[in-house]
Amino acid sequence: MSYLKSALITALYFFYATAFASAATLNSQIEQIARKFTASAGAIGLASATVAIFPFEADERLSKKKVNFAVSELLTKNILAQRALHVTERAQLSEVLKEQRLGLSGAIDSKTAAGVGQVLGARLLALGNVVKLGNYYQITAKLVDAKTAELVTSEIIEVPVETFDKDAAQYLVLVPQKQAIGIFLAGNYSVPTTKNSATVTYSSCRVVPTNHEAHSASSGGGVRYWPTNNYMIEGAYFAFNLKGGQAFATPDTPSNNAGIPNIRFSGETFRLLVNRTFRMSKELHLHLGTGALYITARSPGSASTAYNFSGPGPGFLFIIVNHSIKPLKYLTPVLRGGIEWKPQERFGWGVFGSYNLFKKTVKQSAVLTEGNTPPVTMPIWKAELSPFTVETTLSIYF
């Protein structure tokens, strides 16, 4: 019975300890280290000594993310907040490390650090390492006496990666500056410029093209890649639809008026761009690019529709044949610019404008035929595709 009781108490202890560690913020745990360092320095008569805080040691992956830099910065901030120890300037420490050909990765032993500390005039040294253990970062921090190279005190803490990334976000590089990859979803919109088509009188019936304005909307996505810090390559695919109203009207009312064809066609767009990126601020990025755009479009299909007109005279049969749009394929250079807002390094929302250097006109025609009357081909809609397109994107970066 006593064994079960002890096991239950132990389980509860670990449960609450784990819950507390998960709930604690990164800053509160670093503050715990700073308090211990300050108290230990005071205990050996160095309460107001100068301390040099070295870059913490970490592997290449964590160093690129600047996890070790974040620990050093937070430790500096919290030691200064104690208002006891003095901290050497980071610029001075970096200069001495460069002069002695020591890296900033933190791979420095206590004796080497002691020599650097003496050059800086620092009696105490703060150094350590950061390692990733599963979903946690384990941070080991040591306070060393620069005069004797002996350990004064040390502390080990464990912080969930999620908590660390959230609390240290301002110091971290969650997305590398080069060789970064982004995936985005996008939608864009444009308005073609319609052109008037003439009225056609056929077999005593007037067919009046209505020249409705059309609207083109598309959705798609793509991939971005940064081969260098300031240049980005982007490939994208979009599916689009162009829609307008009914293609024509008549003074007389056909029996199946609802069958009058609509202005409509759909297609696909493939785009390849090279962009120059400018960091206007931490959250705002300017993109200016150029590349090529390939568009292919088609009508949903051809059809033949019969209309029975009954005017003042005898009734007659009026047939529209093949009121489809001719398939469209063309390649054009494109210019593009816009701003992306990144509230977090991994996420971005952008607004862009692009301009196609080559213009293209699309036409929709119909063949009119009735009895023995010779057929007539008439344009029922014509528009120039808008060279300017507005686009919005949602992106995630790795």
C-alpha cells in the first residue's frame, strides 16, 4: 500500500513539475538564471563585478536560427535588470573574439574565455550551450571566474520549443535569409476593355450585340525560392474564368429567350518571375520583378440554338450556330510589383499589381442561318484583355 502511495505522489510531482515548466515563459526561466548568477557573484564578493556574456554554443542548425543568440540576449537583459553586475558591450566582445580568431558560435572553453575576459577587463564570464532534445531546448548556463577559470555556479533549464519560438521571436531567424522556400495561395482580378459590335439585320430580325462588360477572376498558387538574400524566383499557376452578360438582344422576343448565349470562357495561366526584394522594415517587404506569362483559354464548348421569332409578319426560324470563342494561346513578358506584410516570419499577406507588355483581343462570333437565306457570320462580342491585374497572396515560409 505504501508503495502505491509513493508511486502516486511521485507521478503527481512529475505531472505538476512538467505542467509548470510548460506554463513558464522563457523569460521567467532566464530570469531565474540571472538571479542565481547575481546571488552567486555576491556570495564570493563580486556583487558589482563586470561580466562578459559569451555567445552560447549550439549546433549549425540552431545557430542559423539564432537560438543561441536569443539566449545570450535574454540573459544580458535579465542580468542588467538585477542592477548589480555590469555587462561588457557586445560590440567589444565581438571585436576581441575576431582579433583572437574565435568564432561567434560559442564553442569556447572556460580557459579560452578567461583570457578573453581579462582582455575586456571582465572578472566574470557567462557561457554555456543550447541543445535540442525532442520538443525541448535544454539550456546549460555557467558563471566562471575569469581570474581562476573556475566555475562559480551553473544552471540547467528546459524550455518547450513552441514556448521558446514564441517568447524569443524578436531574436530568432525562423526563416533563413537565403535558400528559403515559400508556398502561397493567390487570387487576382482584371477587367477587359469591351469594344462595340455592329447591329446585324437578318431575315427581317435585328440582332443587337449588347457589348456587356466582362470580369476576369482567377485563383491559384505557387512556390517561391530565395537562392540569395535579395533575389527570389517564383513559379505560379492560375485557373481563371471570364464572364459577362448575354451576348446579344433582339427587338422581337424569341420563344426561348433564355437560351441566348452568355459571354464566357475559361483558361489557365502559367507564370515565372525573378524578383528583387527590399526589406522596408521588419514586417514590410517590397517585391519588384519581371518574367513571362503564358495564357491558354477556351470556350466551354460550341452549340447550336434555334429561336422561333413571331413578329408582325409570319413566324420564322432563327438559328445560332457555333457561338463559341476561338481558343486563345499567347506568351507575354510581364512586370510585377507589390508589398508583402509579414506579421510573423513564417506568414505573409501581399498585394501586387502586374502589367502584361503584350495585349490580346478575344472575339466571340455567331453564325445566323434561316431556311434558304444565306448564312451570316457576325461578331457578337469583342474585348481586349486587361494588361493590368491586381493580385493578393497568402504565403507560408520555411
